[in-house]
Amino acid sequence: PSAYYMDGEYERVAVRIYAEKAPLRDAKFDILADGVSILTSQVELAKGNNSAELEGDFSDTLIEEGSWVYCNMVDAGGGNNFTVQLELHQVSEDEPGDD
């Protein structure tokens, strides 16, 4: 899978999944940072659906600067041509002089 380098510290907001061909059974995905899941459970695209937006299934830790993030398809469920989007919010540090 493609891996993405994190140039800062990020918190997770949502995961969006799209399938050109809807799965025949639930499709399952995991998203990892440096080989460790950032989810409390695998995200799923329910059978017969082409898209889903999921929030709140994230572990409490931030994605650290310098991490490599990638998606692992656990089970395609008979669907194909998936797009998985991870929405992130960069955690900014205080600027010098801010109190």
C-alpha cells in the first residue's frame, strides 16, 4: 500500500470510504501509523453500500510528526476499486511569544 509521511502532529477527524462496486459483504479496513492501528476497531463499508463516513473510532493518541501512515484492506467483501480518505487536523504549536 501507499504510505504517507506526516510532516506535523495530527489528530484524526473522520474516515471516508468509497467503492466503485459495492461489497457483497461488509468490507473491512484498518489505518496504521508506523505499523500500529490508529483505530479502536476496523472501519467497515456495509454490504451493498458504495460510501460511508465514519467518526469516533480513533484511538486517543495523536499521529506524531515523522510517522508513516497507510491503509490496509482487511477484507474487500467482494467490492472493488476502493478509495479511503483519512481527514486530519494538524495540531499547531504556540507561536513564539504567545502565552
